[in-house]
Amino acid sequence: MTINEVQEQIIDDFSAFDDWMDKYALLIEMGNALEPLNERLKTVSNLIEGCQSRVWLQANWVDGRIMFRGESDAVIVKGIISLLIKVLSGRTPQEILEADLYFIEKIGLREHLSPTRSNGLLAMIKQMRMDALAFRQIMMKDKG
């Protein structure tokens, strides 16, 4: 599935609900379905700066693709990181860097987040793109 196909699936999932309390419940459910991050990976280096809640993100290079794993100590934020992982994990660095994450606006997520959570969302996206840049650099050095 392409990044946009995954985003469309998320939009469809959220469009089944009119009430934002139901959408929050779906977000929490998605976060709860996220595989727990091993305690040894909950390090300062995996902690995302700029989030009010604690959010850990682990990026691994597997066969030319970046595999993300993450967790948060806040249920809504855990749901948000699960959405980002669903869209961006298993992609090449270039796909991640070029991705237009339009699903965030389409499901109304940004407008229903507090300013601090909205900043946290941007920090999570920024970290995932920084990881993609770092892996792209490593990949280019290996080829060079």
C-alpha cells in the first residue's frame, strides 16, 4: 500500500464518526493496539523533544526501509504516534521526506488538539523526517 492509500484508509476510518469523542476513542484504540516499546529503548536519545508528554521513537534500517516503533505515556499522543507509524513505517527515506501528510487535516486532528499536543505532533513528524535524512545520508555514503 502507498502512503496515500494508507492515509485514505485512515480518513475513511475516522469519517465513520461525526462526534470527536468517538474519534478520540478510535485514536486511543489505535494507540492501545501499538506494540509496546521495549523498556531498554525508552532512552533519552529516543525521546522526542517538544512534546508535553513523553514520546519515544525508535527508527531502524531494514532492507532499505525505515521501520519505526514508538510509544507514549499519554493515550491520545500514543494514538497520534501510532497513526504516524502506520503511514510512514516501512518506507524509504525519500518516500518519508516527500510525503504530504494530508490525513492530519482531513480527519480534523490538528484543529482538535491543544496547542501543546499540536506542537508535539509537529515534533514527531520532524523527528521522523530527521531520521529519514540521517538514513538517506548513510545510504548515499554506502553507495559512494
